[in-house]
Amino acid sequence: MSKPIRYARGGVKVTIGHASTVSLPPRSFHGRLTCMHFDTSKCFLLPTAMTGVRNLRRYYDQHPGLKVLVNGHTDKVDTDANNLVLSEERARSIAAFLQDQVDDWLAWYGADKPFGKRWGTREDQYMLATLTDATGALYLAAPISGIPDGAMRDATTRFQQANGLTADGQAGPDTRRALVAQYMAQDGTSLPPGTELLTHGCGESHPIDQIEAADLGNRRVEVFLFDGPIDPPPQSPCRPGGCAEYAQWVAQAIEQIDLCDPTSLDDVTLVIEWPEALTALVPRDLALRLMMGAQTRNRLWTDGVVQDNARRFVFEDLPEHTPGTLVALSNGAELVLWNAQTADDPQHPPVFSHVIEELIPRDETALPAIVVTGPMPAVEVDD
């Protein structure tokens, strides 16, 4: 991924002997989610969008504190006025998902919603075909049909049993609340609490695909991120002929990225490796906790993979250039192994302030710890 250009070169003019003020424009970033599409007339976030949502969260972790603008779009089916309303609904729906606002989503099942927009069995199936039970099996493996058939009833019953609900095979209010909550709670799909987030709808005014009126690519959401005020601020409703602000947001972004492209963000993998002879002396309740940016990752003793007489603990998909703290926990003790250090500079690996031997409950010969760090895929864990 190309790195953001913070500010263009070229300099500024100042007059010696006179006070000068140099103002730098706030940075902004444009994330296009080419996989974030919607069913016609709907604002439900489809499972195919999860790669983009997770990349958005990861990108936010790499640029913490940004203000977020979620911008909705539609295809050219229906009237301008109806499409404008739909685009705003899509933006608000995605904002609710990013902030785990369950009630906002449940409202779409209400009888007060227009029939073509109302959620029902089809949306339930999307969620059941995404979520897994304790064994890792999908609740629903059948195709999405929108029909409450036997496969749907069986999947709903299994979900209800797994979540302590009345197992009647019917997706009632309690079942749907649990479904939505778990769908929103998928790993890496929520923005940090307190993130400043606005929504805006542009209707059908700014298509990216011109093939046909109902083109899927235009039923989308885009995200703009600002490190200062959202400038220019969105104007609602969008004026006939298009949102002038949208063109400015696109033009002023110093980086544009397709968040649905799995190669669009740089991943960092941290591998912590100790000789098996050493870790064999550590109590089996050993846990490693890595706190990096807004993320917390835990690895248990059983997560360690033994290979070549060493036990390896792997942390994947970490944010770039982000200081982190690694803590080892065992036998009631908590040991900070390293603090406020990045994990993606092979030339300067984290320096341990403590060693794992301190968790061994008896005197043993200390063996050195080995740390391997680096960006994927430059570091091969199995070399």
C-alpha cells in the first residue's frame, strides 16, 4: 500500500522580519467500499461487506481519533426523492452497525416500515449464514431464499438453543435482538466508543458505474475520514444535480483506498517464540495479552504451536507503527514483557523488560527468549 502523502512539497513564502502564519489543511482520507452493496430498496449490511468493514476498523486503528463521515448512495431505480431518502437510510444503517446500535437495526423489522424496505426472513438468513455455533459450524448452510423453510427453522432453533432462548424455530423479537447483537459484535467490525461519526446521503447523484439503472455498484456506501473538522460539512438534503461537497471530499483526500481489497492494508504479524524446554516449566495457565491501539489480543497456552523444539505464539493482522504492550499472566501473576513498543520494525525488535522465567514457580536455568517481528509476508514464521 502506498503511504499517505502528508502535505505536498513546494514550501510557502514568508517575509523576513514580519510575522507570518502558515495554515496547513486538515488531512482527509477516502475509503471506497466496493464490496459494501445492498439489496434493492434495502439498507441491511450484507455479509459480503465484512472484509471492508474490518479493513475500515483496522485503518481507523492506524489513524486513531479521525472523524468519520459515512456517505450513502443508490442506483437510478425509483425517483430522485425516494433515492435520496434511501441513501440516507443506508448511511445511518452502516453507522449503527459500526457503533453496535442494536435498536436502530431492530426498528427495520417494524410494521411501520414500507413493505419493500422492511427486514424479515431474508435478513435473518443472512445473519444465520454468517454466525457460527460453539463448534465453528454455520447455523445456516442453505442458500439465502427469504423463505421460512425447514432449513431456516432448524437453523433458528439451533441458534435459540445456543443462546438460551425459547427454541420454537421462529425468529421473534428476542431471537432477532440476539441475532443483530451477535452480527454487530463480529470481531473487528466496530469503531471505538466515542468516535465522532456523521452520516449523509447523496441519492443517485454520484454513480460510479454507468452500465444500467439498477447497477449493483451504485448501491453503496463510502467513508471519508478527517483529522480535523469535516470540511466542508455535509448539507442535507443533497441539492438537485448532486452534492457539491462530495466532489470536494473526493478531491481533497490525500489517500484513497479500496477497503474491500484484502491487499489494501499492510498487515503486521508478531511471533513470540520460546524454547519448549523453557515453556514446559511455565504453569499451563499461561496467557499472553497484547494491547495495541484499540485492540486487545489474547493467546492461551494451548494457542502456542510447538515446532523445532520451540513454542510459538502468533498475533496476526496488527496495525502498523502502533506502540503496544505485551503482558504475560500466570498463576495469579501479571508480568509486563514489553511496553509502548511497535512490532513491525525487524531492525529494532521489542526489548523485553522482563523474561518469561519470572513466571516459573521454582528455580530453573534461564534460557533466552527469541522475538521475531516484521510485516507480512516478509517474515516467514516457518523459516
